[in-house]
Amino acid sequence: MINELVKEYTTENCYKFWIAINKKFPTVWDRLSSSTKKYHKRKDGSISTIAEHTYEMLYSASKLMRMFDIKKNTIECNTLFLSIVFHDFFKYGIKPNERNHTDKKHDKISADVILQNKETFLKILDLDNFHILEESVRFHSGRWSTDVNSNIEFDFEDYDPITIFVHTLDMMSSSDLIKIPS
């Protein structure tokens, strides 16, 4: 279902890029979004998988992106959707079965991987959108993000609106506030 939304909303080149990346790296889609089972609890006490959590965010983004004047099949939509699919992509590490538990620094790990592969991302994004992607993944945990400077008060005014949007969707999904059709 993630692939279907990415295909529908992003450009053809972005979708092909996503499919290639998703095949290259170990899948975490069936793993719990909270290995400790403390977070991402649903009303019934279950914990969402990373796939379910990511799908909720993508589905919600597809319905709400117009508030940021983001249109389907545009570079801005590529940026938003890639930010969502990559935000927890390395939550269990980069290598297959690297970790049994989620990594608290997964936001930094994912953003650093994006930064290290800048030239590849620039094949489907312009430089401004690349920076938004990297920032929104790095700071998708808001004030709890690994790279937040603890000596400076965190303020979303310092970040792109897409970063705020991805963080809000993440918080809403992890708090069981997003409802998708069954």
C-alpha cells in the first residue's frame, strides 16, 4: 500500500527511485515501530508496524498536503513523500538485522544516509528540496531529535513547514490519532 501511494502521488522518476531503494536496503516494514512496546500504542494495546505507521502518515499527507499548496506528481510532493518513507527507514540500523531494538538516533542515521547520497537524490530533487528532505528526516522527532542543539531552545520557526508537517504526522500516528479506511 505504501508503494501504491508513492506511485500515485510522486513523479514517475521518484517512484522508480523509491522502488530501487526499497529493494536495495533491508526491509523494516514488518518490524514494530516501538521495539519496547512503550510507544505507538493503539487503542486496543497493539503496536503498529513501521509499514502501518508510514502508511498512516502517507495517507494523511495525501489528504492534507493541499494546505501547503503541494500538488500531486510534483517535486514538492516527491520531497514530502520521500521524507515520510525515509523517516523511520533505518530505525533498526542500516545493515540487515543490525539491531534487535530501535535506534534512538535513527533520525540522524537516516538523514546522514540521505546526505551521503546527495548526488543520487539530486537526480529527482532540486537542491532546495534535497535540503528540505534531509532536514525533515533529521528533525522528524521535533525537539526530541538527535541533532537538536540542547543549548538552544527548539523552535519550529527555524525549520521548513514540511519538517513541521512530517513531525506532526509522526506524532499523530504514534498517538493513534490517524484513522485510515479499512
